[in-house]
Amino acid sequence: MPRIAIAGFQHETNTFSPTPTGWKEFCMADSWPGLLQGPKVIDGTRGMNLPIAGAIEAARASGQPIELIPILWCAAEPGGAVTDEAFERISGMILEGIAGAGALDAIYLDLHGAMVTESLDDGEAELLARIRRITGSGMPIGISLDLHANLSPDFVENAGPITIFRSYPHLDMADTGARCMIEILKRLNGAPQFAAFEQIPFLVPLHAQNTGIEPCRTLYRSLDELPASPDEYADIAMGFTAADVPNCGPSIVAYAKTRARAEALARDLFERFCACEGKFDTALFSADEAVHRAISMQGSGPAVLADVQDNPGAGASADTTGLLRALVDGGAQRASTGKEPGFIRALLGTMHDRKIAVDAHAAGTGVIFSGELGGKSGIAGDGPFIGRFEVRALSEGRIPYTGEMYRGGIAQIGPSALLSVEGAKREILVVVSSERTQCLDLALFTHFGVDPFEFDIVCVKSTVHFRADFEAGSRAILNVAAPGLFSCEPEKQTFRRLRKGVRIGSCGKA
Ligand SMILES: [Zn+2]
């Protein structure tokens, strides 16, 4: 009976964020469970759209007798560099588990692929190298990765088989873990697999990586069309641009029965990807322009304004106030009619401000209080919104997700509140949380008793993931460039450590 150790250690590191990610962040539950060990890895992830849950289910569904040895699984909200202490402690636990598991036939790892630590440009490559020192070179180490992985040749050399999410929004996380387990089992059953790897020489901003639109839609469709047999496959990582490391950027992995075939497959995809340079939709609106357009726009359903640069899911602080200010007094004065067509109702989430959330709880529902909302992260061009707020609803912040992406999960955002901004000429409601959380699921609003589809404007601190829940039924979606720790214009960011020749700012329309 094959014995397969399974473990997970996920982080997407924004090297431009000043806030380090420590042991505590990996232990706490957020949108996903806190750190799990031993059999709890299986019980604590069952039914969730998580790669490791899909891998476990695929092993069971294979019908083969397989012994899984669960070691550890953890993930932290994207943020600044992983502390050396957290990396050493968690890696040490995984290595101990593997070394103590007895004879193994394979290992499955649920990694993100964009972990940077205080001392390492590529945390996962180091973890993998240490695992290889225990296992030697022959054993399959199957790894499923996020679409936003920044892959290095060393990592790909030591890993295999690798599978990568094929959708952004990530609706196929569990499926990608399942694909990886199936590929591991194929190897254990004797299928030889050769790998090929290519790195794309330009960066693609996060908001242009939406796989629901061109050119990504066609590019990802080719992953189904190109393989000539079930013995070969390829995957694409779009990369995570908020990482000033040599291997930042998109890449391609391909596997086949012969090295020549794997290389041909990777090369074909490389050429298709490179042919897309200049064709990505990188358009961004200023906050004022977006509000103005949203107000002037005909149609039904809300205009959804994506605060793409303040997405905590990309390591941002989720507390900038640029879009909130535009809702309060921006946009309308430049409307072509000269006045607003009607009373505007706007909803914004999820603003991270523990103090205001706690103050709202102290005040109580229906009470109006004064405060400084958000803008406390010291981000250039941003600051708190000083005003008076009515407490409309309160919650302890355990919110079951209702959307597909985080199905089975619970958003744990701590004491939280729905506030109304007093004295504004429009109705503006803001969901405030104690923990950073990406506003990608309708439940983050409906939990507080409001239906986003009844508003004229909905502002979300998310880049693309929100589309899975919000796009259908919306009037339009506008990407907004307001202050934030995740730059969607990498050409305006100072990179010092990219590998030579990587082009920045070349992927969009001229
Ligand atoms: Zn991702």
C-alpha cells in the first residue's frame, strides 16, 4: 500500500508591506482554519475548497488502498515577509513529520508558491531542498500551487508533479489538489514524467489576470487543448507582482513522457503567452472618475467598484479611505447633467479598523458616535476619514461563506459593525472588521442584513476574486486605483531585485 505524507504551508508575501507575518498569523483561523496537525489536517479541511482537501478526496476516490500520513497544514492572510522564526518553526515541524513517518512512497504539499521570508527570496524552494535532503531525489513530491505563484527553476527541479490553479477567481483550488494527487498516483504506478519550465519575461498586474476575460481565457483554454495524450499536461502561474524577488512573474510548467515532448509543450505555451504582451486589460479609474461613471451609468444592479490596490488578499492593509472619500463627496459634481440623477445608496467593505469596530460595539446599535475611520497604516496619500457614524448592525464576526470560492469556510473577522456615514449627501454604509479580510463573498454584507444588489454602488476591497459572487447581477465593474499597499501599476513600483530582462508595464494596451 503506497504511503503518502501530506502537508500544507501557504503564504503569499507582499514584500512592499512593512508588516511581517509571524507564527501567530499562521496559527489563527481567518477565512481558512488555523494551524492543523496530524489527523486534524484531514478532519479540519474536509469539504472545503482547499487544495489539500481535494488531494485527500482524490486519494480516497482512486479506489486504491493508500495510506495518507497527515503532518501539518497552515496558512496566513497575505502580508509582509514571513518571519524567520515562523518559517523555521513550521518547516521544522514538517521536516520532523516527514523524517518520523517511516518509509514513504511520495509526498503531497499544498503550497502557495510566493513565500518570501525575512532571509529567503523563495521560502518554498528552501523547504523543498530540505525535504529532498531527507527523501533523496527519486521520490515524487507532488505540489499544488496558487495561480499567483512566482516559480524558480530550483523549485521546479526539486518538485514534481506540480499542478497550478487554472481559474482566477480561484474556484478550482480543491480540483487542483485532486489533480496533483492523481498525478502522484500515476507516477507511483510507473508513469515516467519529464518536466520543462519556462519563465515569461514580463509582469502582468493582478487585476489583468482575470481568467474570465481575454487574453487569459484563451490562454488557459489551451491547457485543455494542447496536450496530445492523458500522459502529458501543462500549467501556467501568472505570478504575484508585489514581490521584489528575482523569480517574480509568470511561468509555465509542463510534464510529459519524454523530455522533448515536455519542452515542446512548455515552449508552445511560452510563445502563446508572449504573443499576449500588450493585450491585457490594465485600465484603472481614479476613485472620483469611478464614482462619477457609476452614478451616470444606465442599467440595473449596482456598479461594483473594486478597490484593487487595497486588497488584503494581496497583502494590503484594507483600511485606505480614498474610495470612501470619493463616495462622500466625489464624482457627482462632474456629472454631465450637473446634478445627481437620484438619491445614491452606496455600500463599502470590508474596512479593517479594530478600534472603530470596538467603539461601535461600545456605543451600541442605533447610536451615533464620532471617530477616525481607517487610514491608519501610514500609506502615502492616505489618512483617516474623520466623521460621525451611526451603528446599524453589530456582529462578533463569525460569518459562514455562501459563495463558491470559500465554500465550507467561515470568515473570522472579529468584532465588526455596519456603520452609516452621517451627514453625507448619499447613503453610505461601511462594514468595518477587526481582522483584515478580502471582500470576496456576498455573506460579508448579507450577514449584516443588507443586500448588495439593492445598492447603486458597491465598493469591495478585492482585486478579482469578488467577481465570482458579485459580477452576475451587477451593472458594471470598474477597477479603481486608490491608495494601497498593492500596486496594480508595477511600473510605478521600485523593483531592485527582479532578474535581468523582465519587462514591467509592457503587458497592457498601448
Ligand atoms: Zn491567488
